[in-house]
Amino acid sequence: MKSYEQYEKECKKIRKENEALLSAFEKWLSSKNLTRKTIDRHLSNVEFYINDFLLYEDSIKATDGMDEIGMFLGYWFIKKAMWSSKAAIKENAASLKKFYQCLCEDGKITKDSLQDMKERIKEDMPEWLATVGRYDDPNIEDMEEVWDI
């Protein structure tokens, strides 16, 4: 088990790497002729994922973070982000797909892993949307019902 100091050191290094990834992602998005508002929204969503979620309990690099998207969109985002909603989950999924597409085109992840991630999002999206619906339902008081335990 790593020490807190080691964890902080790793997170600092990863945040620096993430700056470069976000900069490259911004250029990639700009090349797609998206509006500034759309680019900023994608950057904000991805930045939250790679610098908050992936570094929340462990020091996970963005390139290693694709396997965590289900935990993020289906649980963590719903609980931790006050702005979580069905629309926000869909928007974050779209941003993450674009981000990892950019990383794939840059040779940082494989096409197979990108395809697996996209398939997982497609398959699990209905359950994530149902979960956030239950989470926001004032008539549900038992959290076990929200998480379908």
C-alpha cells in the first residue's frame, strides 16, 4: 500500500501529464470546427473525469482510465456531481468518447480498447440513466432502491 505522500506525488505527475493531454484534446476539438462553447464543455467534462474522478482514491492515468467509465457515469458522478442528470450523463459520455478517440488517433490507446469502451457506454447507458432517475426521485428514500441492490 502506498503512502499518502507517494499518492500525492503520483497525482501531481499525472495532473501535469493531463495538462498536455487536455491541450492536445483542445487542438483536436478545434480541428473539428466546433464552437468555443462546445469545446469548453468537452474540456470541462474530461478535466473533471481525469483530474477529479481518476485521482479521487487512486492515481490512475487518463490512458488507463477507460475501464473506470462505468463506475464514473453509473455511480460516482451521480453521487458527487450536484449537476448530475440524464442529460449530463449523456454529455459526459459524449465528451469521454471524443477524448479517447483523440487519444486513439494519437496512438496513446488501442482501437480495440476504444471500441470496447464505446460498446460498454452503449450497453450500460440505459441503466445509468435509470439510476440517476431513481437518485433524483424524491419518492425513493431507501438508497438500496436507487443503486438497484
